[in-house]
Amino acid sequence: MKDINNGVLVRTALEGDISRIAELESRCFSVPFTEKSLTELFSNTSWHFFVAELDNSVVGYISLYTILDEKEIVNVCVLPEYRKLGIGAALVKKAISLNEDSCRIVMLEVRESNKGAISLYEKFGFKSVGVSKNHYSQPRENAILMNLEL
């Protein structure tokens, strides 16, 4: 695998990426978005999708939506074999920079057990602001609520 600094491209996702994003979802999440639901979200102008390409292959993606001066990161997904290369960080950085001048806060939820993701978000300055009990299913787990003030 290439080092992240030598060839990763983060770009706006295109409709042609939907099937690959659905595939990533099914590999990374216990309750994935379906291709149909992703297609519906793509048509909503509040939603934004970015993909990470390495060697001309989509290996990760991030989704978020914006409402007024807030944005919420919904999913960050990197294939397991490409994790710990900085791809997740590149995706989060792109999401934070989107409409940065008009947004005041970025929010997200993360599984309590996902220490790697929590650590990544903390490096960007996200702070824990609460817990949502039994937020996730399959397996049932609390979510840590995190915010980044811009």
C-alpha cells in the first residue's frame, strides 16, 4: 500500500460512486446505508459526500449534512486494510473545511468502543459533550456525542 502522502485523492463523490459507497458501507458498518437510500441522499442539497481514492480505487468516504450554520458528520468509512494511513484524517479535514466560513459547529456521534475514531476526532479539536445511551444497534452500544467549535 502507498503512503497516504503519496497518492490519496479526496474529492466530491459523484453519482457513479454510489454503488462503491454502498459496498464500503456494507463492509464497515453493521447497519449500512443501502444503495437506494444513498441515491436519495445524493439528491438532497443539504448532504455532502466525499470519497478517498488511492491507486484509482475508492477506499473510503465521508458523509455529512449542513443545516444553517451547523454541520453533522454522519459516517466516516475507510476499508479495514487501508486504516491507519491517514485516510480518515484526510476525509475529516475535508468535511471540516466545507463551508468553514459560514459554519460555527461540527457535530458527530461515535461508538463508545471506537477508540481509534475518538482519538482522531480529538486531534482535530472535537470535544465530548455527552452520551446517547443505547444509540447503536448490532451490537447495542452508547454513542459519544462530540462537537468542534469553528
